[in-house]
Amino acid sequence: MATQTMKAIRLHEFGGPEVLRHEEVPVPAPGPGEVLVRVHAIGLNPPDWYAREGMPEVPAELKPPMALPLIPGTDVSGVVEASVDGVDGVDGVDGVDGFTAGDEVFGLLRFPTALQAGAYAEYVTAPASDLARKPAAVDHAHAAALAMSGLTAWQFLIDLGHDHPSPFQAAQHRPMALGSGTTVLVNGAAGGVGHLALQLAKWQGARVIAVASGAHEGFLRELGADEFIDYTKDRPEEVVRDLDLVLDTVGGPGSRRFLRAVKRGGSLYPVYFGEFDDEENARLGVTVTAAQVRSSGAQLTELGRLLADGTIRVAIDSAFPLEDARAAHERAARGHLRGKIVLTLG
């Protein structure tokens, strides 16, 4: 590779979007089992702004290490540039998990072992096991947008794919079987995880109720929602009953209210785990479990196939050049997203 420096977004202090700086930094060198990826697009996720803020609401003993200066980001789509054997060119890539220089790849990098993996940059190093080949029919922006959100929906609804314990609970998450006889409610259905979860549940044959603000009704019905609830007009937990499953992509303390809408033997999956009482859950006969999404090139390969053949689609709320990462974070802070925000590189 001719250049040894690159443009990247770094933060030298924690704070609001204004702490994101567009700077010249050294190109990283891949280690054993890694490749260097020339980045074409980056998907934004909530952990990006949690890290940017320094995770102020997380107790110090639970915070992952985040040394400054920090290049944020975990979701990328790009082209394999080099391996550990050839950072100056492209030799030696072939032996790394079958990837060859020039392969188009996408992935969720190093999560959750590293909360941020340096994706807001022109180049990033990536464990080969975190990457999947990008389908030719899918552009880089949509591939990058799929990574963390798609894996979250997949691991909650289809297959966890690992046996790592969740930091939020002792019980292991086991996705319930979905089919034509199951009704699933997705809260926050227009967001990054929500709109993909809706489609995966439909792919499995479930009847899906989507909850979002009224502006998103047409969009969610196009994705296959059988029923729509505008949360600005109705409280979903008061208008539906006997649900087999609630996937609450909003989660947090308010997730507990959905218990009353789930039938005995059903499940409630809060993506952001909230405040629950195990005795109450048992009394109601509702299983409440969560998972922490983990990188998986194998699962992304499956999701990529579904995206390429049109079974699912990824909505992009907005796209910004890398140097406008601050504006992208400001868009995220305004909320009410329809799909994902992405950063793009020329």
C-alpha cells in the first residue's frame, strides 16, 4: 500500500458530537488472523454515541476500557487490502480464512470484546472470522448498515450462535421457534434492529405487529407488518393481548409494561435489558431473556444471502461523508430514525 497515513474520525475527550475530529492518523497493521480493509462505508450504532459520551450512566466497574484518543465504529463494508504478511501490498492474504486481496467484505468488528473497533476511518484491521463476503448485488452502504443491527435481530430471533453469557442476566437466551401459529410484536419497529427483526419474523412465517410513530406506518406495512400500532395514539400493551413474543428494541425500564400483553408460555426479549422481577415473570409464565450481540462472519453470510435475494431489505435513514461524522451523530440524537445512518467514503 503506497500511503502509510489515512483520514479518520477520532475523539480526544468524551462529550457531544463536537468532540469528533477528522484527522490524519497512521494506517493500522493487521495481526495474526486479521486483514486490512479499505473502508467504503460505515454503519452507525448506539454504542458509537455511548462510547463518544464516555458511557456516563454505566458504573465504573462495568465500563470496558476505552483509551483516548479513540477511533469509534464497529460496522464496515469495504475491500480486503492486505494481511499480516503484506501491509505494503496484497501478498499473503489468501491464507487468511479464504479471503483474497480485492474481496469485497462486510462485518461487525470485535464486538463486544472491543466496544469500538476503529471503523470510522479509511482503513481498519479486522479479524477474518468477523467478516463475510459482500454479495455483488448489495452496495457497500447497505452492507455496512446490515452488520450490527442484522446480527442483533438474528441472534435474538433466529439463532444465538454462541454460548457466551449475557452481562445482564444469568439465564441463557434461547430464541423461541417462530412459525405461522405465532404472533410477534416488535416495539421500535422502524429503527435499525426493529425493521430487520420484523422482516426476519415474517420470513419465519409469524404474524407481526409493528409499533412505531404514525409516520412510519406505510414503510412498515411495505416490509410486511400485519398490524400497526401508533404509540403516540395508543399504548400497545393496552390494545393487544395473548402475544407469543415481544421483541422490545427500545427496552430499558419501560420494557416491563409488555408483560401484561404476553400469553402464558410466551416470551419478552428486551434488546436493552430493563428492570424485571424474576418472581413476577415466573408467576405470569413469561420468559424474559436478552442477549449481547456478538460478531459473526458466518451469520452475516446468511443475512447477506437474504439481503441479496430480496427476502429482507435494509433501509438507510441518511448518509454522510466520513468527515461529516459530527452531523451524523447529531442526526442520531434527534431520533425517530427509519433504518440506519451510514458514513460513506469516496
